[in-house]
Amino acid sequence: MTGRTMRHPFVQQSPMPGFGLAMGITVTMLSVVVLVPIAALLLKGADFGLANIWATVNRERIWKALWLSFRLSFLAALFNLVFGVVLAWVLARYRFPGRRLLDAAVDLPFALPTAVAGIALTALYAPNGVFGSVLADAGIKVAYTQWGILVALIFVGLPFVARTVQPVIEEIDREVEEASATLGASRLYTLRHVVLPMLTPAALTGFALALARAVGEYGSVIFIAGNIPLVTEIAPLLIVIQLEEYNYNAAAAIGIAMLLISFAMLLAINLIQIWSRRRIGHV
Amino acid sequence: MTRETLGSIAPRPAPMTAAEIVAPLRRVKPLLTWGAIIAALALTIGESRAETLLNVSYDPTRELYRDVNAAFTEYWTAQGNPAPQIETSHGGSGAQARSVVEGLNAQVVTLALASDIDRIAEAGKLPADWQGKLPHNSSPYTSTIVFLVREGNPRGIKDWGDLVAEGVQVITPNPKTSGGARWNYLAAWAWAERNGQDPREFVGKLFRNVPVLDSGARGSTTTFSQRGIGDVLLAWENEAYLALKELGEDQFDIVVPSVSVLAEPPVAIVEANIANDEQRKLAEGYLNFLYSPQGQALAFKNYYRAWDPSAAAPEDVARFPKVDLVDIAQLGGWARVQPEHFGDGGIFDQIYVPK
């Protein structure tokens, strides 16, 4: 094939100038900040060998911790998905005193050091804490149980769904809902078939972000978890424990296992997202 | 940009008004501000001056080294030396050792376990025979493990044997992540050995009574004292006294068991991080100061069992009850104990193997 007949070059010329510069900056930054550390992790793993990685990960204690981490992260992200959409709806659709304050408060979990969040939550939910003492009377233990981990993960993941969905809700034309109503649709029908499909892609993005954040969370969970092996031991703690023993290879092995599981989950979410976009067309 | 600005000003024959002079400056100002900010950031990142010393230490020594650093600075300048800038960093002993291995520029390490400093030696940052360089296995002060119980000791806890009773909740940090917790574990082991019990079974029972495994000693103290979890806290003796002092003597009691361990938190100079002779002199002076009567008095004051009570306040020395102390050599030395008990899949891990 000669250059003249090639109608679709590998890099299509964009009418926008500055592609080379922008791309260069992007690739450099992405490499330095994201790709190089991940490559280092994978290299460490390659050094260790696939069989050794499997032998390290394939132990009941590790599986239990991975299962705990991913299960609770998923539940926390699910909670945030529902609650975040409601929160975004309230903030975008209604005008009430204190709205801006509430709006700012949504970002707090981003700003607060996770250790502070963990200690604050533990203080509240410990059997002698404000919520904990009430719950203890009802026979419910939160701090130092899996419920405590869930509370911490919900806290750190809260802003993601709200923040991704909010601008979408603000963009929705009220006329669309009104049209739906004039055509005889009930409120529930409008919500299910008109509003929610428009929110789905953004909500899924937020869900994926919240999930990814929760899986890797260490700082806040470590204070509230109790860290009892097989019961409340999260996978990131196992990595820290391996490092504590100067066992870098085993730490990398667990890290790679988490990376792979996260990658598979994010891929699945992305596929659902593509599917939902196709179904309703581009919003 | 400067040339442009000058070009637009220069041809003007009339004298400039103040506003005209300021106008180009205003364009330069953000540049200057940003330049200053970046320069300041760069300075804070860059190497500091020569008379500095970074002491990388473990968790519960905060109060001790706050006192020592102040006293040493005074002593050092009184000797006719320029005022040194001493900084101390605290954290889990193992994590701190790892930071030094990975390049943290510490001139002095004062950690909880000799095995952590051995790690730094393995990385080639200090000689393998470091522990022989200073008196008492390079441990200027020692401590032991005691029990902190709630006021009035409602559970009647007197010795290690009481900790495995049904329903007693024991708080200790995780031996996998905390140096102090390894001493807790070993003290329990030593007691079981001396009292004709199967030590493996005994520590297993003990750790099954632990509802929360914090990652470090301070975390456990908080869990026990602030969160109200547990009946007994296994703690460094100095940490237990500090908890009494800080949180009120009317809330907790210290119980001293019949057998405990002689915990020797060692100190060493990190040879590879010594920049010049000046700094070496400072680092040596600093560690020797810990052994001086004044340094020893500070250790006593901060509830450590030090060696030389000559300058210490008598009540600081008198408060330590006599305990049968087992040292690490009697347990086989760190080189054996560490992998056997706390290594991956070691005796401690086997406690949690599901049945």
C-alpha cells in the first residue's frame, strides 16, 4: 500500500492545532504518574514468577481478605450509587436554605485525611461512642466488625456518584419530563424510562470510581476494622504485613492479584456502560 | 516579554506617571510570585544544612526524644559546638527501618527491635556488628511489657494465666506490624514455658481473646483507653505509665506480671548516611548523650528502665517493681525468633489457620 492510497492514516490529522504538544504532555504525565509505578509492580511480579505469585495468593487467609475487600467495596459502592443519585438530585433540582453548604459538604470526604475520617468514625461507632452506644443497646456492633469497614468505605466513596451525576441532572431539560407527562406517562414511568436512562452512564462512572477507591482504601479502614485475620482483615493490610516482613515479592503478588480483580471489575462496568449508552443513545 | 514591555515604554518622551511605571510591573508580579513559591518549594525539598541530624525512631518514644533533643541541643552548644538541628521521626519500627533501607536519610536509628536494625545492616547501610559498638547491646534504655487494666481491676487479672480465661478481652497490637507486639507475644510465650504450659497453645488461646489488632502500639492504647474496648492492654511499661499520666490515674491500674521480657530497643549510627566528619561527631555525641547520666535520667523520667540512676530523680527509679525478665537471647535470639514465630506462615500465623 502506498502513501497516496492510504485513506485512513494511523493518526488522523485533526483540524485542531496542538495535537502533538497535548499528546506529548498527556503521555508523559500518565507515564510518570500512573504507568511507571504499575509497570514496576508488574516487573516485580514477573521477577517473582507466575507460579510463585499463585502460591502466595492461593491461601485461605489471602482469599478471605480479598473476598472481604471486594465484597464490602462493592456493597459500599452500591449504597453510594443509590444514595449519590438521590443526593445529586436534591442538590440539582431543589433550592433550599443551606443548599450550598450541603453541596460543599459532599466534597469533605475528598479533603479529609483518611486517617482522620477513620479515627472519627471509630470514635463515633465504638461501643462508648455517640452512635455506638445507642447501637450497642440494640445489640449491634459496628466498630471493629465488617459493618465498621462498610461504614468507612461508604464514607470515602460518597462524593463520586453525587459529583458525576449532578451536572447531568442539571443539564436535563425540564421539557423532556413535561413532554413525558403530557403524553400520559405516570411520574414513576417518567423516572424509570426518561430520567434514569439519562443518568445511567454518569452514575456508572461514579460507581466505578467509588468502587476503585474503596478497594484500595487503607488509611480509614485500618482504624475501624479490628484487623482480625480471616474476619476483618482487608487485603491492603496483608500487603502492609508482607512489607513489614521485608517480603516485597509476596506484597507485589497480592498487589497484582488486587490489580487484576479491579481491572476485571472495571472492565465489566465499562461494558455495561457502553451497553447502556447504546441502548439509549448518546446523552 | 520583558523586551516587549521595555520597547513599548522606551520611545515615550514624556515623564512616566506612577501608574505607567507600575503597569509593566503588574505583568511581572504573578511571575515573581510564582517564582518565589516554586523556589520556596524547591528549597524545602532540597537537602538541608550540614549540622542536622535525623533520628528515625519507633512509636512510643515521642516524649522521650522530645526531652532528649532539647537537653542535647543545650548540652552540645554548651560544649562550644554550633547549634544542631535535630529532627526525630516516629512510626512503626518495621516501617521506619524500611524507610531507611529505601533511602530515608537518617543518621541515627533508635528502633524497637534489633532485628529491624539488622535489616538496615543487610542493606549495607551500617556494619553487621553494629550492636557491639555501644554498651549494653547498644540499648541505652530498656523496657518491659506490663498489663494496663481498668480501675480496680474488675476482672482480677494478676498474671499471664488470667488472660486466657473465658470472656477476658485482651488488647494488643498486631505482632506482624508492631515491634512492641512481638515483645507482648514473647513475654506470654516465656511465661508459659516457665509455668509448664504448652507455649504454642497458650499464645493461641491468648490471641483468640483479642478482639482488635491495631497496627501499632499507640493505636492499641487508644482502642483500650478511648474506645473502651477490652479488659486488659498489653503495653510497653513506659506506654502504660504515660497512659496513666495522660489519661488520669483514676481510670486505669498497672499490673506487673510475674514474668516478662527484657525489651532492648537498640540505637545505631547509619554509617552510609553520614555526610562528613562534622555530622559523625554530632551523631556520636547524640548517642553517647543517651548513655550519659543526664540522658539516662531523662530515660528514667520517661518511664524507661535505664542503666545509670546517678543523676535520675529517686522516685523515677523507685517506681519500677522487680520482675523476672527474660531476654531475647534466652528465647533464641532475634535471628531465630523472627522467622520462626513471626515469619510468613510462622507460629503466629498458624494461630489463625482456620480449623
